Amino acid sequence: ALRFEVGSTLFNALNEVELEEVIFTVANLVNSGGRSVLGSLEGSRRLQLARLNLLAARRAMELSAFNSAARYANAGVELLPNRRRWKDPSKELMLELSSI
């Protein structure tokens, strides 16, 4: 839970340029929270963290780190609520994550 809190704090505090520089560190910290922490998050927060994983997946693809890209994309999909994955506002995000 501590690693999740550190990653979440960084995600909230960094601007877009700063986040891009440490995207993998922040995504890994957030994703290390485990199902118990991530499962207790509200819908809007889960969508934000799914978008964080999308950014990490895209960056990994740019670096030809395909296994890492798939891992971040899968983590992003797991953050989307099951019953809402193909409904707005999750639909577009789900499509983007699935295309990685």
C-alpha cells in the first residue's frame, strides 16, 4: 500500500513533462498496490490510473519494449470496471488499451 501511495502522490504532483520522464517508475509503483488497494478505488480514480498505464504502454512501445507495453496495457484494462469496459467513458480507453 505504501508503494501505491508514493506512486499516486507522484502521479498527482508531476506535470506532463515531468511524468513522461518517470512514467515507468510511477506506473510500477501504482500497479504494485495489488488488487486489494486497486479494487477499493472509486471509478474516476481507476480511469485516471488506467490512463497512466496507457501512457506507460505507449512509451514502452516507442522503445520497442513490447512485453512491458503489454503488461501496462493489461494493468490498465484491469483497472476498468468489468461491466463498464465497453461503455462511455471507458469505451475509448478500452479500445486504446486493447490496441497496444
